[in-house]
Amino acid sequence: MQFATSGLTNRMARAFGVLAFLCAGAFAQGFSFISPSSDASAPPPVPDAVVVMPFENRSQMAKYNWVCDSFAILIGDVLEAHGISVVNIDNRNLAFERMHLSPSDLLTRAAMIRVAGAAQANLALIGEFDIGESKGDVTISIAARLIETREGRLAPAKTFNYSGPLSSLQDWQGQLAWNIVYVRNPALPYSKEQIIRRAKQIPPAAYESFVKGVQTRDLKLRETFLLRAVQESENSGEAAHFPQAIYELGLLYYRQADFAEAAKTLKRMGKDDPTYTESLFYLGLAAYKTGDVNEASSAFERLVELAPSLEAVNNAGAALLAKGENEKALQLLRRALDNSPNDMLCRFNVGYAQWRAQDFSEAVKNLRVVAQADPRDGEAQFLLAKALAASGQQAEAARADNEAKRYLSNYARWTVAPDRIPALARLKEELNRASIYKMEGQWRIKVK
């Protein structure tokens, strides 16, 4: 079935003219231009950041709504693998919220530009598609446009049109990714064939199940789609390993507090897989929560090697402390605190490690700060009281002990059986993805 793509193209062309006018006016009011200069002290250019907007489904057939964000999912994965910074879907949708809009809204191109600005992206890929069905065959027609916004102008204007069977969707999305890479830096050492091959590495059926899985809010349905995506990939004979689906499935189990299944799933990730570093973080947390401190420390220590973020360093120290490797743990925990001296979680961990090492005078210094920052922290008050008493500071120890009685539910149990006090090191459970991505990119450059 043939599509008349000229209608899509003409609509976008007309919108483009209006967009250019609106964007130019907005920047004229709010931004100043910096003229090119040969001054060697001029700051380096800011790296590109790309946001892929939801493509509009002009067919109005709801069963194909999964295609709308398939562009953001696949193109984002391909671009990140080739060194281009991409605003992920979660952050893009937060930008929609800040603009009091919804990703499902049918927006003007000018509104999309404002969302791109809120997402701190200088490149926006926008577009629409139409679907046709005839005698069991499904065809798709795509019109897309790459818009540059940072300098207040829409140049160079790049328009892309594709039409044919829906089964070619990944091929065309790979071509769109290639055009973004090539437009920004023709000297990058990647061929068009390499980029398209990566876009097509997952069988179409598994890809469709994956996209549907990550988009649905029904958690049971999400699990079903992701499991299906992994199985379809393994059964295809083309790509037995689908790391993106495995990672999302492991993350789903983790968020549902099924830590054993999360750890089992995330252990399937390999070092060359996308989101490998993130998988190590959640593998470490899941293993720790199941009591497998050996697996947890192994995951966090590997993460420190690849991307030594504050979370990774702190958690590696906490896991080692739970293993009983106090000296090595304290080195990592001090390193975390040195990088974030106002972080009370890191300071508690250092004080706790010093308390375990019976370095009571140093433990008092750190635990006192934590208790002063949050007098209701019963664990900190309990440890502080014990460290003060061991240091001969009985009056202050009594005051801290009274506070521990008030705020620590396990006070009596720990006092009677101190040998049964569990591991108290505190883990960071939120990942700073921007920091991880930056460090991961540096590591991947080194190992290439």
C-alpha cells in the first residue's frame, strides 16, 4: 500500500515556518548572541544533547500507539552507544510536567521546542507517522524533522521521510540516528551500516514487546511484555541476548521488592551491555537486601572501577563493612565523605566503621555531627553513647543514651544482646544517572 507522504511533509514544512518565527522571537527577547572569536580563552562549545519527542500517530489506531515513543527508545539507545548525549524519556516527561503539558498531548511545534528547552536539549527530533492496513499487510509512513534550538535558529533544517512495511521501522529509526550523528560530526568513526545494524540487532517481534513493556503502567502487563521480549529474542536465532529487556525486567523486580529475582535477572547483564553500570548498582542493592553481601560487594566494587560515583563508593564501603572487611571499607567510606562532607549518610557510615574498629574518639567526632543534624536518629545516638562511654565522656554519653531510648525501637534488644546488633551501614538507593553516564562514557572511551 502506498502512502502520500507529501501531505505529512507539507504540514511539517508549514509548521516549520511558524516555528522559526516563534523561536527566533523567543530567543531575541531572552538570549544574547556571542559572536565567533579567535580568543583562545573562549569557552569550549557545549556538547550536544538530543531529545526525541513522542511522534504523533495520525492514523488514530490505538493499537499502534506503541510506535509513538519507540523512536525515543531505540534512537536514544543507539545515540548513547555512539557517544551522543540523550535526554531519556523520564527526564523528557519531567520537562513536559514543568511546562504543564503531557507527552500524550497533540502539541504545536513551538510547544515542543519549549519542552526541548526545559529538558536542556539543543537538538529536538520531532515527527509523525501514519499507518495503513490492507489484506494483512501493515505499512507506515514517517515524516521527521531535526531542529536545532540552542542558537535561536532552526538551522540546518533537516527533514526525513520514510515509507514502507512496518517491519522496517527499526531500519528507519537507525537511519534517523545516523543522520543525527552525521549532521553533528561527520568525522565520527562510525559508518551508517554500523549504526543501522545496531538498531536492527533485536528481532522486530521482541522489539515490539519490549517497547510495549516499558511504556505500560500496568506492572503485571509490563512483566509479561518484558519476559516475552527476552523469550522472543532467545527463540529467534538472531540475537539470543536482549540486555535492554533484561535490565528493565530486573529493575521492575527490584522496585517490587522481589530482590532475589532482581539479583538473579541482573546477573545476566554483561560488561559490554548498555546500562551495565546501572545494572551493577541495582544488583548490589538487591543482593545486599537478600543478605548476599559477597555478591553485593562484588557488584559495587566493580561499579567503583567503572564509574566511581558517590553512591558506588559509599555502597561498596557499606557492603565490605557488612562482610567484616573493616579496613578496606573505611578507606572507601572516608573517600565518599571527603567528596561530600555535608552528607550525613556518609558521615554516619564513617563513624559507624570507626566505632566497629574501636576508634572511639574518631567515631565520636563523626557520630556527634550526625546526631546534632538529626536528634531523632536513634541509631546514631546509640552508637554515639557507646563511643562516648568508651572514651570516658560519661555525662554526654548519658544524654545520648537517653535520646537513643526515645528514638530507637531496638534499644532494649541491642543493649541486652550487643552481639546481635545487625549491620548498620547505610546504602544510597538513588542513582545519579547523569554522573554515571559521564563516567561510563569515559570508561568506554578508554577500553575501545
